[in-house]
Amino acid sequence: MPQFLRIPNEEYHAGEEQSSTKVKAAVLGSGKHYYEAQYGPKKEPTQALIEGSAFHAMMEDQAIFDAEFIVKPEGLSLSTKEGKKWKAENVLHRQILLPTFGEKLKRMSEAVFNFSPALEFMDIQGESETSHYWTDEMTGLRCKCRPDYITDNLEYVIDYKTTTDASKKGFQRAIVQYGYDIQAGFYMEGIEKSMGHRPKNFIFIVVEKQPPFSVAVYVADEEMITLGYEKARRGLSKIKYWEDAKKFPNYSETVEIIGLPDWAKGKKNSTNLSPMDIELY
């Protein structure tokens, strides 16, 4: 029997089931990163997170956006009597967006809705933000995922992404850095487990966050899905081990020797990346 729910975003995120965010923390980080994602105190959302959520809501439906967000009028100060009155009458539980971002958000959404390759998938009848649950057979862990949009025929899973560089090379870097491959593999497996049917494709609809707000549509190839799911499997195995042991380690529990990576040594066959391609952080 298909297992998916139409529940509020807050209820979904409150559950302790393993999500792609937690699995990515285990794969890309340490036991402590996973523990923070699973058991850490709820944090106030950053401006970047608020803006990303606003874009997703705008892609889903204007009514959803209006229910969750509101753009502060230009020049209004919330510390003034007028500003406090506006906040009391209009904000309620909604997130406040700065007017500069409100205009940017409008241009970003228009860029997507005016891009015919994106509409090719978005115009297919489907549902936004359905919550899917399943039990991982190898570890016994309860898992969940919440695709941005899934077509009713279960052929396509659509994921909206904002980025600084929507070019193919630029988005490939983002896929590796942020674990989007892990998310794609995890979602495809989870939807198959919860719905009894494996989607045909995982689609990224990508828009840049700065003018000219270029848009691109990418279909994750089978290799990405397969390798991403293999990473997710390793993440779930780590989580199971850590949870059973009740220990959530650092990257390493011993002193290690460190040297320069191969690309920094000038080895020609070490990598195809140049120093300019490496993200510094």
C-alpha cells in the first residue's frame, strides 16, 4: 500500500526519520554533524534558508507562498509605530522577506516559468511536497523524503535548485559540494519503496540567484543516481552503527599526518581540476 502523506512542512521536519539532509550529514561530515542534524536544538533559519524556502513555495503555488511569506514594503522600519502596526496586522506566522529579495524572487520565478524546457515537466499534472516514508531493509531505519514535485504518473521527480552558476560545469560542482547526487539516489529509492513504482527520471530545475537569472534543466543520469544511492547506503550504515553504539565521532579519533592534495603538487594525472576549480572554505 502506498505510504505518503500530505502534511505541513513543520510536521514533516519534526519527525526523527532519516532524511536526505541527515544522510548527507553522515556522508559528507562526521558523526557529530549527523548528531547535530538529528538531535541538535532547532536553529533560527538563516536568511539564505528563508530565501530558498520562499523560492520553493513560489514554484509550488502562489497561495502557498502568500500563506508562508510576506514581503516588507520598501522603506518601512519595523521599529516604528507604523512598522509595528503593519507587522501585527499582516505578518502573523509568516516569514518576512526584504523588498530587494521580493523583487529578485519575482524575477527568478518569471525566468523559470518563461523557460519552455522547465514547463515541459512542470506542466505535467502532479503534486507538490508529498511526504514519503519507508523502512530501509538493510538497517531497519525509518526513512523519509519530500520531493518538491512529483508527477501523478510517477514518471518524474522535480527538484528546484537556486545556485550561483547554472552552467553544466558550475552545477556539477554544486552537485558534488552539496550532495545533490545523494539526495537524488535517496529520493528515487524512497519513492519506489513508498509507492511501489520507480520514477523514470530525477529532474533538476536550476535558476541563478543573481541577474540575469539564467535557468537550466538537467536530468540526472543513471550513473549519478546509482553512485548517489551507494553513498546514501554508506551514510545509513554509519548512522545505524553510531545509533547502536550511542557514539557520534569526529572525522577521526586519532592524530593523523596531513600533506598537500595531489592537485596542489602539480601532478598532471591526479585530477582534471585546476586550483581555480577548487572551492575554498
